[in-house]
Amino acid sequence: MRITTARDVRSELEAHAYSRVRAGDLDAPRDLLLAWEALRADYPALPLDEFLPGGLKYRFRRWGKAYYLPSTGEITPLPPADYFQSADLNAVTGGFVRRFAPLPPQVFDNPFVLALIRFNMDQFPIRLDQRSLPWQVDIHLIRVVADVTGEGHPTPEGIHKDGAEFVTVHLVELDNAAGGEVTIYDNAKQPLYSFRLENLLDSYLFEDSRVWHAASSIKPVDPARPAVRSILTFDYHFAPDLERPRKRD
């Protein structure tokens, strides 16, 4: 089962280093969409991100990584590990080791997640030899919640890079939220393009070395209810020396 698009995402990435892909640009069979709904149902139970500035409690997340060989489509979970970003890439929470809640096995077994990892890779303008060597794919499940007592900030806060070859962001949930505007910047940090992910599966893909990016905070439209914005993000790291892990029993 595959996710497909008629949009020439690869050419957009080659020309501009980013591509905005609306939900309507994507086509997936019903069984994959059912798996997508199963993944979305897990988001309200995401555990708190314990590394927010000032001990705030507006962000919830899980993180894990996988061995991926594009030429065969093989995707195998890698052991849980600590997470680190340099302060140069992430000025707010970079520079120290963070330990996020790991992904449960059902995420690595979810057909939609696996199909989306492969779909994204198919769009990247990379050399043929890079498709025959391993990549590490970091998988982030992130939910941001805000109420009248304070805004909910994306991760990482501010203009940043993620430190991967390619990054993709996919909207999982948006409810009662004002804000959440995404801006892509060139390497001089001059804005190139701004937009908002509004429909489920609205996405954007970018080549991390060629652009910076940021998303604005969210706050409730109706102050009587919380605002929610959830995303599924993949970081693609070219890792030719990455060893194939043992498959789970």
C-alpha cells in the first residue's frame, strides 16, 4: 500500500529547498487511512515534555528512530536513545541531553507511518547511491495545548534548523487554535514563504541545510476551550555506516 501524489514535490525541493503539500495533493488507500486514524487516536495520551522552559506544561511528545534502507523499503526500529541538539540549531532547549518518552511498538508497526516514511523519501532529490545506503529516520509525535493562562509553543521555539538532511512535518490535529503559522527562511534568515497547516495531513518538506524554519505559538479562539495543534515529524539523516538492528521477535 502506497501514498501517492500528482504534485512534483521533488522539483520544488530542488528549486526552492521546500515544498508545501496540501492534504488534497495526497492519495492513500482506505486501509492506510484507517491506520492514520488509529495513530491520531494515540495523541491525547502523549506524555508531557519534561524539558520546557520554566517548567511549563503545554507540550506533549514521544520520540524514536528507525533504520531505513530506501532501496528495499526496510524500516526497523532502533533502540531507544537520548536526544541531543546543539544550541546553534536550537537556542531554547539545545545544548543538553533530553530523554523523551519512547515510541510504542504500534507506531513502528503502523502501515500509515511506514508508508509515509517511504513516500517522503521518494520526493527527496538525492543521488541514486544514497538510496542504496542506510538512513536514520527520527519520528516525533508532538501535541501542543494552550489555554487562556498561556500560549502553546512549537518545538523547537524560534527560527531553527533540525540538523538532518531532510525534514517533513504533517498536521495530525488542529482544534480551536489561532496561530501556528509556519515561515520558511533562507540561510540569511530572511523570510521566503509563510503559510498555515489547516487540514489534517497538510504537510511541508524541506532540505534542512538550505533553509531555516519556525512556527508561531498557538492560543485559543474560544477562550472557554483549549487550543490544540498536533504534528507528526520525520527527520531523515543520511547514515551510510548505520548498522542494521536485529528485528524484534
